[in-house]
Amino acid sequence: MRRMEPSTTHVIVETLTRAIVEHRLQPGTKLAEQKLADHFGVSRTLVRQALFQLAQNRLVKMEKARGAFVAAPSVEEARQVFQVRRMLEAQMVREFVRNVTPARVRALREHIAQEKAAVEGPDAEKRSELLGDFHVRMAELLGNEVLVRILRDLVSHSSLITLMYQRDAAAAHSQEEHVELVKAIAAKDEKLAVRLMEEHLLHTEQSLAFHKPAPSNDIALALA
């Protein structure tokens, strides 16, 4: 039984993630442990483990004495996240161009190849993760650990937003913009690279579809 637990937890995480991403579970929906345990035919302990993983991914919010709820980022919160990212990442691109090396460009191109494969596949969560990690990867290549921590938190926050609200076509366009950005970086065109980064983040924000048909609050119906 112990060998079964990780895979069972993984199934719960994947099923709930899919229901959230596909808007079958409404933001703010309470995820009652017993209802989920009954639905999946498992113990509440396994459900609790799955909810903890989802909370780490910011898809679920855990509230003391209240339980777990589907995360509900507001439109205003999303706007603020992308506003901060534009300010921060414009300067990051300047630093990257000024300190660019063939090895750093090669590392970004390798990441872009992984993005392309994910965008062409069915896994929305993997796609969103790689598209966000591109920005963190730039900070890592610069060797600025403080920037990495700040950006990782911002990207994690905005990844939840894009998971919930970004259209598939917009994700493909986002990947194409990464390609053009790396071309500008490789050419050491600082002005163009900064403009492309600012436009890329603005386009991502503008691609978010906040007005969706009302999903269900019924867990059994949403996971059916």
C-alpha cells in the first residue's frame, strides 16, 4: 500500500489541477477533505497530502480552521503582478544583454526548445510552468540569487493566473515572443530586447480572459 500512495496522490493532484485549469471548479470553491476522499475512494490523509501539493503550486489556498479553497486571484491582483514584473524584468534584460555570453544564449535556446514541445502538447500545467521558468532562468544565468528568489515568487503567482485565465493560442504566441527576445539578446541589441520583454509581459496580461462561463461549485460534478 505504501508504494501506491505517491501515485494515488499524484492522480488527485492531476485531477484537481485539470478541473481548476479547465474552469470546472470555481475560484473560491471549498475543497472538503471528506468529499474528496469519498470521491476518490481514499483516506483523508492522501487527500490532505494532495491539497498541500496544490497549495505549494498556489492553485489552492489553505486557511487555518477553515480548510482548503480553490485560489482566487482578482483581476486587480493580476494587473499589479504584471506591472511589477515589467518594471523588474526590463532592468534584468538590460543586465543580461550587457553581460551576455554564448553559453547563456545557448542555455536560453535549450529552454525554448522545451517550451515549444510543451506548447504543442496537451499538458497545460507543464506549458505554463516552462513559459514562466524562462524568466527565472534568465535571473539564474545572471547569478543574482536575490533576483532569482523575487522573480520565482512573482512568476509562481502569475503562473497561477495564466493557468486559470490564458487561452491556448496566447500561450503559443508567448513562446514565439521568447524566441524573438533571445534573438535580440544574442545580437546584443539592448534597446530592442528591453522593448520586446515589456511588450511580451503586456501581451501576456492582455491575453488573460477573466470573463468565463460560471463553473461549478459541486466537486462531484466538476470532477466527473
